[in-house]
Amino acid sequence: MLAAHKLHDSCLGIGEPLSAAIRALNGPAEGLAIILDQEGTVAGILTDGDVRRALMKEGSLDACLDPYLIRDFLFVSANETREQVLDLMQATKTKHLPILDGERKLLGLHRMHDIIGAVKLPNHAVIMAGGKGVRLRPITEHLPKPMIPVAGRPILERLVIHLVGCGITRIHLSVNYLAEIIVNHFGDGSRYGCEITYLHETTELGTGGALSLLPAIPQDPIIVLNGDLVTQLDFASLLSCHAASGSAATIGYRPYTHQVPFGCLDLCDGEVVDIQEKPVLERSVNAGVYVLSPEVLKLVPPSFYPITELFQLLLERGDKVGAYEITTDWTDVGQHSELSKARGGS
């Protein structure tokens, strides 16, 4: 929602020319001109389509806008919920809904892209992007593994864009190997609608130790994930699950099955007690996506430290470690076969 004080350049008065309406269409209301009368109440609106039709009829930018004013327009009150506003917009196929008080004074404006966009979350995310990607050589000899393109876009860029789409706009990239390629590509993150800072590893610190480079411990739970994942995980849902469970940490996992290609024997004291022909083994595997509560970050040493050791420490202390099943698309692009799969190969 845009508040009224931010809509000054989209507002104009009764009696103004169509040229003024064109200028207003380029204001923050993005394609809507809001016309106020002498008392400051909203007399009507004009869309870009309305202005184009008026110009075709008048043939002059100096013509008065008043005859073309849409006085019977849709608006909502300030106490309409987001869901109610979205329903009305979708039902009427409108992109703008002014917010008026009981005297038709302008309070603000709902825009469709604001309504359907993700709610901005206070949480930070750390993406581990410093590995050498040895298993993907020769591709990674001159390119960091997270910068390998999948469907025309680097894996790391896909992660950043998806995080922003989920409402996570404060992102830290842990970099080491060929770090300058990543820094030069992303800059400060403004091009992607977020704020990106870099955790520069002068020596390898592992997925846990890199967290010691954070400039400050955030107040809210932090997302940590590997930089070689191709996924559509709902990070907001992950954070909600973590909060509801009261866990110190939450690990994202995927079900993994493997069919043993042989008949298997269950033995006891040198005797066969059961035979299973080509059994299917099922395990829950670490998906490289985590949520850590702020107090957990204080346990991370400024040295090489796998994040799995952090979880083991929490379990030994008796802290709760939650689990979140990832049911959406997920590929760990750690080797050539998985890269081929992520690129649509077999």
C-alpha cells in the first residue's frame, strides 16, 4: 500500500489540462491519476486508457480533463483486509484501488503488484557460495560452482531471486573461491530488490564456520543454505515451521530411497533368520537448507567448522533440532549427473 503522502505526484486538481494528467500517470500510482476538488476530496480518477481516449477525441493536450473524469470508481476503506482487497481487484480486473475515508479524503492506494507480492520478512539468509566444486571440474576451473548456469541463469542468481520472491531481502553471500566473479555479478543486490553483503573467507571455514563472519547476530531466525541448490522451497513456510516448533535449529530434509540390487540376508549367530529380495531402503537426507535461532550463532567458532557439528552439539546439549520436509522441486547440483538433471537432462 502507498500512503497518501507518497501520492503527491499522482494527484492533480479539477480544471487542469490533459497534459497534467499525463504527467500524473507517470507518478507513483503508476498509470493512475487521482483528481482532487477544492476541498481535497477525491472527485474522480483517470487511467492511462481514459487519457488516451480523451486525447483522441480532443486532439489537444490543453483540453480540460473534467469531462473525462471517472467519478463512479471503485475504492475501499482503510479497514479492508489484504484478502478482501485482492478478491475485489481480481473480480473487477482492476490494478488500482484508492483508499478513502468517510469524507472521500485520500488515505492511500493499493496496487495489484504490491498486493500479490510477497510480504517482506525481517529474516536474513546466508548462502554458502565459497566452495571449489571439485566434482564438477573442468566446468569449475574458471567458474564458481554456484555461478554455473541452469536454463540460462546462474544457480546462485536463481536462489537470490527466489529468496526475494519469498520476502527475504537481506542476504549474505559467503565467498572464497573465485569470489570476484560473484561480487562483480551481484554487487550490492539492488538490481535484484535486496541488500547483499559478502562474508569473505580468507581460509576455508566450512558451512558452519562462515557464519562467524556475520557482522552482527540478527534478532530473528536466519536461513542458511548451500549455494548449489536448485529449488522452489517456500522459505516463509520453513520459517513458520521453525517458529511453531520452538526448535533451536531446523534442518530441511528430503526422503531418499535406494533399492539394493541384491537379495539381503538378516543374520543371527551365523544363521539366516530372514531373506529380503532387493529391498528398498528409505532414509531422510540433509537437503542443505537450515534455520538457526539467533542464540545458536553464538556457538559457532571462527575456524573451520561443518554445520553438522553444530547440530550435533545442539543434540548433545539437549536442545531441540526440528526437521522440515522439502516436498517441492529440489536438486543439489554437486556432480555432473545432478547438473544434467537440473538442466533438463536424464
